[in-house]
Amino acid sequence: MKRLSAYAPVVMLVFLTVSVTWITSGQQPPAPEPFQADNEYRLRTTTELVLLDVAAETSRGRTISGLTRDNFKVYEDGKLQPITSFNHDDHPVSVGLVVDQSGSMRPKQKEVLEAAVAFIRASNPQDEMFIVNFNDKASLGLPGAISFTADINYLQNAISSARPEGRTALNDAVILALDHVAKGTKERKALLLISDGGDNASTRTELEMMNRAEEVQATIYTIGMFTDEDQDRNPGLLRRLALISGGETYLPDDPTKVAGILSHIASEIKADVAVAKRAGLLHDIGKAIDREQEGTHLELGRQVLKKFGESEAVIHGMECHHGDYEPRTIEAVIVNAADAISAARPGARREILETYVKRLEKLELMTDGMKGVEKTFAIQAGRELRVVVDAKKVTDDECYWMSKDLAKRIQAELQYPGQIKITVIRETRAVDFAK
């Protein structure tokens, strides 16, 4: 298929993943030819409906999504024809997730896995996918007998089973992924590269990688998860790789830019851009509410968005960003993925490790001097305090009043976002042995 560049509004015929149908002009059908006395039978018909598959791309080769019937004009012999049917098709793709598993990625592995799983769930069920993990060396993550799969369990295990260690062979990994995606059966091919630095361990050069990218013509999206302090960072490499393949580079450096990331991702997978952007922009609105009000920031956010008339789609996208609710829409999955990507950036929570540890320690010290307390644990990043008491020294009624007293003490002495759940645990065990 020949590809042509196009810009919205589109006024030219281009090859796109939409179907445009129009009725031909009311011309008279040609007169039948005289009967031939040669015993040859001929069937003739007049076509009044024409189906055309078209695609719109930018000058850099990126697909233009979100187009409507009004963006197209169809001409026949110089005459403008009415478009009677207009449909979008979400064609399956061959796609590879290329995941940095070097030692510096260890603190971010959980967030990377969550983001990758969200990306997989947002994909077309007919997509064929694979994993490439890389540190000192690059390797395919799926079992040897499986080249591609749409099974989320296989894909999740392929990422989580790798141990973050060693250096970063980024060039080798991308070339391996390009070679593998070229074997895919789908017409469109793409790679998603997640890394926190440049290359420091490859046997292949950047030039070889770029040449291979041009040969395979897979769209490459790159996500850079690093800070200015990372010595091996190379955002320029990620940008060049995305640019040469018609993809996009994401370098999240501030939580407020999540909405922009969502816009790009939503465009690529044909989700509702407006809903994704707004849900991303408002995903933490509950944290801005006066903490005197009861409820988590998700519950408070729901109340505020409903009060000001936000759509249910935006509210659902907001409430799913921490995984507390099961996402029902693509936009909700994207919000969850973008939040995980942003959270993986060092310093995203604007709180250095020492300050964070001190806050948890101070929370655990709130039970000092209380009768019968055996152990105290601050969990869920300080959003919950669990207190284990001695069943011989504390009664069930005293557990109830202990939780109340702790809540009042924390409110009076500590500053914290949202709310803190206090759980007092009193347990009695009877143990014996059969001999």
C-alpha cells in the first residue's frame, strides 16, 4: 500500500484505518452492448456503493487518530460525493515491550510492572505481544516455545521474573526486539521501550540500532525514567529512536504532566482523548480538599467531581488511578498506567527517603506508653497504622477505645495528607499437639 501524508481537516484520499463509503453520482448506466451470437454469456451490473479504506498520517509517519466524517471529502470526476457511512477499525498489531532490568531500575520495578500490565490490558485482545528484558545482556522474556502471546499472565511473568541487576545494554535490546517484531504476523508493528538511562554495555552501536529501526519500520515509543543526577542518562538517544520510527518520547518530570502523557497514549490506542486528559488532570483532586473532611482522597475526589458536574467517564478514570476500583474503560486503564509511570520517577512524591522514614517512625512512636502494646507497624506508605496488643493485658473494649485515642492523638500531633486508618489487633491462640 502506498502511504500519503495528510493533515486534519483532510481533503485528499489517503490510506487509513477507517472505512468511507459513498454513493456514486447519478449517472446513467452505460447502454447494453448488442447481443453477440457466439454463445458467450455476459453478466453486467452497475455499482452504486463504493467502499474505500484510507489512512491519515503526519509528515513524520504518525497516525492521525480521532478523525470524523467531516474531516474527509470524496470526489468523483471532480464532483463532491456524499459520504453515507464512516467507520473506525482498530486493527491488531505486533508489539514488544522492551524493559530495562538493570540494577538502577530495582526501586522502580513494581511501578514498571504495573504500568506494563495496564498497557497490556488497554491493547486490542487480538494484538500479539512479546517481552524483551535487558541489563548486561538482552533476552526474550517469554518461554522458548512462545514467540508472541496475548495472555496477560505470560506477559506479566515475563517481566516480573527478571532480576534487576547489572548495566544497561539498550542498543542490543532494541535490535533484538526489532528482529523479533519483524517476525510478527500483523501489518502494523510497534515497540514500547522503558529505561532509566543510556547504553553502557551493548556490543552493537547506536548507528546499527538506528539502521535496523529504519529497515523494520516499527513505531517505537520511549519512556525515560531518570533524573538529572543519573550519570548514564541519554534522553537524546530516546528522542532520536522515537523520531526515526514515527513514535513518541515521554520524559515525565512532574506529576502535573500526566495529563499530557495520557493525551498521547490515548490518541495512539484510539481512546477518548478529552476524557483521558481530564481524568488525568483531576486524578488527585481529592488531596486538595480540607483534611478535616472524612474519607480517602478518592472518595473526596468523587464528591467534588460529582458536585461540579463532571461526567461519569471522567469520575471513573479518576477513581481507578490507584487500582482501588476495577477499570471498566480504556481511559481508566490509561490513567492508572500513566500514574504508575509518573510515580516511578525518582523524587516524584517530592519527599526524600530520610524524611519519609522519619515520618513513619514518628507515626509508630504514637503508641509509646500505651498499655499492652506489643508491636506497631506503619504500612501503606503511612496511610495505615496497625497495633498488635497483648490479649492478656488488653480487653476487646479497650481495643476500641485505644483506636479512638490514637486517632485523636495523631490528629493533634502530626501533619499528613488524606487520612490514616488505625487498626488495633487483639488475638488469642490456643495451640496443642497430637502425639
